[in-house]
Amino acid sequence: MLSCGSLLVVLLAVSAGLYMLPSPIHPRPHILKGPPPELVGPLAVNNRLHNGRRLFSGELHGPESFTADENGHVYTGTVDGKLWRISPDDSLTLITQMGQNLPECGSSPDYEPLCGRPHGVRLDADGQLIVADSYLGLFSVDVKTGAKKLLLSNSEGADGVPFSFLNGLDISSQTGMIYFTDSSSRWGRRHVKLEVLELNSLGRLVSFDPQTQKVKVLLDSLFMPNGIVLSPDEDFLLLAETSVGRVLRFWLKGPKAGTKEVVMDNMIGYPDNIRLSDHGTFLVGITTPRFRRFLPPFLDMIAPYPAVKRFLAKVIPLTWYNLLLPRYALVLELGLDGELVGTLHDPEGRLTWAISDVFQHRGRTYLGNTELSFLPVLERWEN
């Protein structure tokens, strides 16, 4: 049995060893704007997300983003690197595999760089599916044959800096310009928890002109830029900075063209994709809520302390952070001016949680996620 002195020596040795271990992250102090907002007014808790159902349980794993064609087919990509078509009768058809079609695809994030991981998806004017694959690059996919054409690889990047984490995507119906986000030039998608923990500003908003093949960085030094959406008139786009709980407006036209401004800050959660609703508003999926409890939210508490973050990144396996994530689903609805006009909640996670996308098509609302093994839908939108 160890004596007290021996135990102290062992503890000191272990502590010294942990201290000497290099940390994978290089965080800086970050001071948040304040505590999370209270759940009152438009943020008041409700059960508007209870009235839905789950489709394709065990078949679709992490349907993250959606788009649809004029014939009612909905398209999505999953965590195993596959692209799918959902027909109006809810039949499911595999379109293609973005990377290698390995038996291990979908079993572990470690295989994602080989298998691919489609995130943002949109249809262009020619009916081609434009896909932002987090690891492989920007693609054009023939939805009938599954043939893939690489438009821009992650290794090419922009301004001499490769892409590491392609994420959100939208396409101008007026010009065909493709807008997309690279969430980080350091971390890939499989290390997204380190990206959030580190809280760096290594993300970019980029445009790609399919006619000229020109790539242009529109904004840099962004905190994990994620979902983007063009306004109805395409005079601006909204962009979610996930890791700091913020939404920006980037002006594309008019006297403010080329400038950005904060639309929403110190949010109730961490925003993912932003979409236009079928009734003229913006819908924001909240991947993780940020609520006031007895203690401040975990990320709020550690944000000002880089040493704590470095230590946690050394000793805590990435999968353990899932234990801190509540099973709570939340959608924000914003007016075209960016003001909060309403929310939809599922406080117990009965239908879903960790919402990545909120896509409306032909009266149905599709709720995306990054890891769950089903597709939640609302058959009606309740006010």
C-alpha cells in the first residue's frame, strides 16, 4: 500500500507528465458578450417541435443539409459520405458515394477523409447538385447518373491556403455564383469539437464562379463560419459563426457592398444552417442550446482561460464532450431584418435534438442533424 509520501510523488509525476504533454489546440482568451438570454418573449419554451415524426430510422445517418427540385425530390448527404434522393412518396435512392465506398464508412469519423462527408447541398440552374464535401472539395453531381465533377479541391483552397472544413453553401439564382464557407483552415470536420474548444478565427467565406473558375475570399478571420443563405433579393447573405454564437450579414449589393455587420450576438445557442422559410422569414437550426442554469454553460465558463482549454484537450476524449450536450431541439425564426420573431422547441428531445438545418418544401419541414440515425420532419408548421 502506498504511503502518503509515495502517493504525493506519484500525483506530482502524473501532473508533470500531463503538463509536459503538448496540447493539440492553441486557444486565446475570449470574453463573451454576456450570459445567455432568458427564455422569455419569443424565446419562451414551447412544444412546437413535438408534432413531427421520424423517417428512415437506421437508413439515414446524419442528414445534414437539404435541397429540392421542382418535381418534389429532396436531396441530402449523410455521415457515411453518401448522397441520397428522397422521392415524394418517401422512397429513398442512393445517388453516389462522395469518396471511397468502404465498409467502414460511417462507423467512425476517422474514415471521413476517405469516404467523404457532404455538408451543404444546392441545385444549380442546370439541375446539377452542387455539394460542399467537408474533406474533398466542391463538386457538381448529376442526380440521375451519380457522375461527379470536381469543381474545386480542398488542396487548391483560396489565396494559397488550402481548405480544411467546407461547410455551408448557397447559389445565386441571378448569377450562378456559388458561395460557401470553409469553417477552419486548421481543423477538419472530424475534429469539430477541438475547433469549438480552441475558438479560433481561421474560417472564411468564399465565392466560386463556375463560368470563370475564379475563387475569391470575401471574408476571413471568421469564427467557424457555417451555414449561409442569400436574401430573397440577393442583396446580402446571412452567415452563422457557430463557435461564438453569432449571425452576420454580408452585403453583396448597394452602398454597403463588401462589408459585414452583426445581426445577432450572444445567442441562445450555437447556430448551424440558415434557410429561407416558405413564408418569408429566416430559419436557424441550433446545434447546441446555451441555457442559463445553476452554473453558466460549460463553454462560457472556460472561454477566458486558454490554459484550462489546453489541459482539457490533452486529457478528455472528444467523444466525452457529447455527455455535456442536452437533448434539446431549438429553431430560431428571424425576420428579414434579422430580428427574432419566434422559436420552436422540443425540450425533452422527443422528436430530435442538435438541429443542423431547417428546410421547408411542399408544406413539410425537414430537420437536419449531423450524427443521428433518422430524419425528423414536421408535416405542418404550427404558429
